[in-house]
Amino acid sequence: MFPDTQLPEINAALAASTAAFGSYQFSSLQQRASLLRAIARELDAIGPQIIETAQGETNLQRGRLLVEFRRTLFQLTSYADACEQGNWLDIRIDQPDSERQPPKPDVRKMLVPVGPVVVFGASNFPFAYSTAGGDTACALAAGCTVVVKAHPGHPATSQLAADAIHRALAGEGLPAGVFQHVYGASFEVGKQLVLHPQVKSVGFTGSFQGGRALFDLAASRKEPIPVFAEMGSVNPVFMLPGKLGAETEWAVNQLAASITTSVGQFCTNPGLVVGIQGPALENFIQALGQKLAETEPEPMLHSGIAQSFRQKRAAVIAGGKITLAGTNETGGEGFSIPTLATTSGENFLAHPHLHEEIFGPYSLVVQCNDAAQMAAVAQALEGQLTTTLIATPAEAAEHIELVHILQARCGRLVFNGVPTGVEVCLAMNHGGPYPATTDSRFTAVGADGIRRFARPFCYQNWPDHLLPTELQNANPLGLWRTVNGELTKSGIGE
Amino acid sequence: MFPDTQLPEINAALAASTAAFGSYQFSSLQQRASLLRAIARELDAIGPQIIETAQGETNLQRGRLLVEFRRTLFQLTSYADACEQGNWLDIRIDQPDSERQPPKPDVRKMLVPVGPVVVFGASNFPFAYSTAGGDTACALAAGCTVVVKAHPGHPATSQLAADAIHRALAGEGLPAGVFQHVYGASFEVGKQLVLHPQVKSVGFTGSFQGGRALFDLAASRKEPIPVFAEMGSVNPVFMLPGKLGAETEWAVNQLAASITTSVGQFCTNPGLVVGIQGPALENFIQALGQKLAETEPEPMLHSGIAQSFRQKRAAVIAGGKITLAGTNETGGEGFSIPTLATTSGENFLAHPHLHEEIFGPYSLVVQCNDAAQMAAVAQALEGQLTTTLIATPAEAAEHIELVHILQARCGRLVFNGVPTGVEVCLAMNHGGPYPATTDSRFTAVGADGIRRFARPFCYQNWPDHLLPTELQNANPLGLWRTVNGELTKSGIGE
């Protein structure tokens, strides 16, 4: 029903995308914001149908899908607001000085779109990180045209979203080429897209293997292009004994929910919990293990994900370096196996395979001998999207070295909470050092994600009336601009 | 006298750099600014000595070196000011909402340093893009430690600058490990640096071959790291007949100076001039050719650069697709050969080797049949640092399609000027699409270059007194921050 798009159609899609970029790159902030809002409206209008379709394709529960659907609409409308506000343009104007020797020129800079962007839909977010998801919204806000490769796990859902985007484009009087939609179950389609000379940037959410392969392809091009791949992580939670002892039940409930929500299929799922041996940690492990043993197995996103989860879980158990603290194996093939495992600090430090993500409701508790070993465990970690500290404020202050180690390894540091639940807001950073992403200098969530698909561009001594509206003396859009080093909304010469 | 640094010393330098990063990353904006100003003072104190040394090592004239030296001091002090002002931190704070379901967290984001940075000194800027140059200043402002590989063309000059930096570090009470200096005439040293696992980012100014090789190495790592390589370009100047006819002499004088200043050894040297056949262009070519024929040959930076210039010039002449319009071959080995060549639009479009940079005082005038062919020539160009339009405002408005083609291919668009003379100011963009640089999303000149070496990081629900000063409610530093989507200098709760 959704066969892989073939090379001639991929070439046609990129030709259309490139042609549409010719005009769309010069669309006003208002036009782009209006388009994003129109996409949200068109999606909202087919809400019941698209949610039902996604339910059928992904095994995700209706309630979970509804939350994600609303989040997707919120992303579109809040990025529209940020796009229109224009702070993301990073406008800088330095005025000339003809008296200086040599004369100082008039220089004006803003961000401009990089060109056609390829976005890969994610399997675990059929709305928020797929066809009409965050990457698409950011690229359209930046002024880029977009080619989405639908995730093969939910092609019909993706098609409904693509149709909504095309209705929105038509309603806004914009060319259909601004958005193109292709299908591909094989890696070949993704490869052809990333290697296509007219593609200027790539957005990806998915596995480490997939993200790294696309990064390598993009780097191998005659003209290398940036790849922002968000590849997940184990999101370690470090627990200090004072807080854990005082609020064991709270910690157990928080972690149990975070590990099992949406069948553990979040890139911010806490796959690693690190504590210091003692009664508080023992109670915690026992209670959390019991919670997971009581958690009903559920169908996973698709059979490939369930198979991968079960294989990796079986392999780590067979490795003999962990002990099960609570699990529920009553589900059949295609179902999750909620699992809490535990190991020693020594084992964790000696066996790097224990550091790897097992995508699904699995978490490993590392029992350290003392704070020094806990710091060593933190030091041994690779880059993460998030790290979390569960501690009293006094404990956090006492263990500031640990805090610094955690900070160096992540993009977001959570205090007394859980890593799941990525708030869509400007201050959010959903990114982090490799291998959490392929470029720690950008975020995948929040309106700052627009910058992934833009580049600075400056005009020197350009006549005012030929400049983009955003850079003209009068500042007709009332934007924040840095003029001669100072932020202001005033026009020049006022 | 300056033998290649060997692997054990490189490892020691990176170990010291990593250790120093442990504390330097948390230095205050004031401390970093104070360090940059101290480096400027220490350099200024050895001004006569370092300029004389550079004169001996580079063949650059004293006047040219003095300008570059002052520029280097200005970079250090102006980036210090920008560092302290703190706008580059991109601070965003979104306040919590405990009433919302689920509760909205407190999220606060700012840029933090990426880690130890390797900087490669440039051959053509012994001060401004070498040991104490722009990349070093940006990385130190970002809070990164720096390892510089001195350019083998001017090691003694570099050593003097490195000593000055170490005196500044000592004076500021900062560890010597913040700055490390190594030597390498062979590519092996650069390779070992870029592949070193503790290096987190690379800054490079130099040839396309060198920059691409470093980019490929960095992408091949287990943990890929970003490389900002500024690799030069031909900086095409497009001239429309109205303006050219009205101000031929002005255009000739501007271009002649831009092509020959500093023996043409600038990455913004205009290596390509594009006009439309007619009397104005004929007069321009004749007069500019005469100017170049009258320009005295001068010694180039070093023998390798002179050899490369002469070989490439000879090859393009031997290719038979160009005609010489003015040249001065009276200089001996090691000297430049000022050269103006000319070709037809057809030839330029049919022979891509004519598009390549010949680093030195060489420029090629393309004589197009008409505006359509001029647009085709623009379309055929690769990414550039700059493009320039010489036109009346009315001509620019008439040829807006040409302007758009030029914009898509560069980082800076100059009107009725020349590309040389890169103003050091916040609004400057010294970057551009590949192959001008390896990452068009950043600039090498201006304080925004600090962002190359920083990444966003956010705190979620972190206690106010444990946050960095920059993010605390009271805003004790009085920084511009985006709070709940609005830019403000106010503290929170005021």
C-alpha cells in the first residue's frame, strides 16, 4: 500500500523542493507563522481519524496518542509564535563610520534558511516527531522547504498528516513543492535522500545505528551537510541517600511511571539508576522491582522493536553480570517485559555493554559502594540527552563534583524529577553530547530548534530599500535587533 | 629550532588542557574577559619585537603587519566586551506552573563550553588567525581551553604570542593548562590532535585540502566532533554596466587594490570578476590590466605559497581558455606575478577548473554576452565567503534574481565595494556555504564566533542558589535574558 519511493520520484521531489525554495525562502515571518497555524488547524480537523489510524498502526494507546497529538498542535502554534516574534533571527546591525580610516562599512546580519531539508519520521512519535512534527515545523519556520521520509511503522498516519499539510499550503497560496512526502522501509531510500546534492540539511530521530549511518553518508558527500540526529540515551538517574531515604515511596512511584509510560518507548526513558548501597537503596530496589513485576506487559510499537527489546534483554541477562529485581514475563511475542535489573558498581565499570540502551521498559540499578564509586560510574558514561539528580539541596551542594561530571555528559540536568516529559518551551534543550545526538550545539525541542536549519548571512553597504524588511532602518516589524552592540526595538535614525 | 611535537607531548598537552577545563569552564564572564584583555596587554607590550619577528618569518610588510597586529588586539578586547555583556549566552528561562496537569517545570538554558578546542594557525595571518588570534579568543571567551598548532610558516612569532598568553594566564591566576602550544610541519601532528579523544572541537583557517582533510578525520572518529574550517573562496564581483560605465576609474582602483593588497594573500581576495560585454567592460579590463602590469612583484608568504601560485597560474594559462589582460612577470622565484586574465562566459561555464582559487594576486574577468549568461555564471558557482555587486540601486532592483542567486552562494553580500577588509564587528559574517567553510551556520569573525565553541545546556527544577549566577532569579549580572518568551534585564520576582 505504501511501496518504497523510487529514485526518479525522489529526484522529482527534490526538484520540486528546490524550485519551491526559490520563493519560499523569501516568505515573510507572518506567512510562515500563518502556514504553521494552518497546518495545526488542518490536523485538528482530522483529529479523530488520524488518532484512530495511528492507534491501528502503532499499538500506542488512545490516551497516549491524544496527548502526543495535542503536543504536535502546540508545537506548530508555539513555533509559529516564535517564528513571528523573530528573536531567533539573531539580527545584528553595525552602523557605518565614514570618518574612520579605512571607512567602517554598514553591516547587517540575520539568519536565512539553508535550503531543502530532509526529515526522517520517528517510530515512537507518529505525530510529534514525524510528518508534521517538530523538525518539519522548525524547518518551515526557518524558511526551508521539507522532504519527509515517513516512518514505515505508520505510513497511513503519515499520509493523513501530509495531506493536511498540502491542504494548508493550498489554503495559504503556497506552492505544493514546499512540502514533499516519500516512503521507504529500506535504508536505500534514506541513503538516496541524504546523498542528493540538492539536500542541504537533515533532521532525524531514531536509533544510534540509523543516525550514525546517515551522519556518515552526509559527511562523505562532495558537499558535506549537517545532520541533526537525536539518537536517544539511557538518561541516568543518580540518587543520593538522604533524599532517597526520606522519600523512598515518592522516588519509586516517579521512577516506575517514568520507566513504563508508553511501554518505555521514549528516548528520555530512564534506563539507568545509580545509588549508594544501604537500607534506602535496598528498599527502593525492592519496591521498584515489585512495581515493575506488577506492570502488565503491553504490545510494543511494532514487531521489530519488540524483537530488539527481547533480544537485548535476553543477552544482558545471559551475560551474567546483572540480577533481576522484578520482571513480568507473562506477555507473548510482540509484548513488552517490564524489567528491573541490578548490578554492582564494579560490574558496571568493568562491563561497558551494561551502559547500552535497551529501548523499552527496562532499567538497571547500579549499587555503588560509596560516593567515590558513584562519581566513577558518572565519569564512565557516554553523552546523554539528560541526567537526573535525586538529592536534598544540601546533598547537591556537597556533591558538586558529581553535578559537574553529570553536566559535562548531558544536555539537560533534572533535579528531583524524572527525565521523561520533555516540556515544549523555548528554554528546553533536547540534545546533548554524542552519542545522544550528532551535534550538541542544537536542540530538537523548543523554538530554538529552528536554528538547526538556518545560517547567518550579512549585507554590507546595501541600500536600505533593497534590504529584507527585517533589516531596514525603520524596523517596520518592530523586531528585537542588536544595533551597535545593544538590543533594541527602535528603528535607526529615530 | 621548532621540531614537530611528538605524540607523548601531544597527549600531555591534552591531559593538561582537559584538567584545566575542569575549572576554567566555570570561570565567570568577567574572568574570561579579564584574561582576553590581559593577553592583549601582554601582546601589546612586545609589539615591536613580535612584529619584527613576523616580518622576518613571513615576508609581509611592516605596515601590513602593524594593521593586523592592531586588529588582533582589537579582536581580543572587543570579544572580551562581548563575552562580559553575555548576550551570546542565549539565556532562556521558562517559569514553572504547578497548577497545570502535568505540572510545568522550571527550565533554564544557557550556552556552556564544549571542552578542549584545537586551533590551527593560519599562514597568511600570523597574528589575527594564529596563536592569539580570533579562534583562540572565541574559544577562551566560550570557556573552553585551547591547544594551538602553530603554523610552520611563522613558529617564532607564534612562540612569542604563546609566551604572552602564558604570562597573561599567570597574571590572572589561571592554570597554564588553559592554553597549550604545539608545533607541526607535518600533517601527522594535526591528525593526532583532531583524532585525540579529549578534543571536542576544531577551528581552522587555511586551504581547502587541509580543511577538508581535518573535517574527514573529525567525522571518522568514534565520537565525531565539529570542525569549523574557513577555507577561502574566489569572492566573485559582479558588475552591471550602468554603474561600471559611470564609475570605471573608481571600480578599477578599488579592484586593483583589493586584488594586490598583501600580495593578494587574503581569503577574501576577489579572484573572479564578472561583467557584461560592452565598452564599459572593455575600458575596465584594459585599465585594470594596466594597473596589474604596473604592480611590482613582491615576495610571497613563503616558498610553498609562491610555488603553488606560480604552478596554478601556469596551469590555467597552459589550459588555453583564458587570455592575459595584464601581468608583471619580472619577479624572481618566491615572488608574486600580478595577473589579470579574461575569458568568455561560454568558456567559464564549460570549464570548471576556471572557477578554482589561485591564492595570490590573480583575478579572472568573465565577459558575459548578456544578463542571462551572467546569471548562469552565478548559478554555476560553488559556495563563497563573499559575493559583491557593483551596480546602481536601480540596476540592483532590476536584477533581483541575480541578487538572490548570489545570496544563496555566500555568507556576505557586498554592495559597491570590495570583499577584502573584513570588519571585526558583531554583525559581520565571515563564513559561507561549502566549500567556503565546512559549516555555514557559524562565523569566524565577530563575537558571534564564540558560539562555535559552545552548546546549549538546561537545568530543570534546579534550586536557585545552586544555579550558575547567570541563571539565578535575581539576575545579579544584569544580563539580557528571555524570560517566558520576552527579552528582559529584570530579575524574576522583582
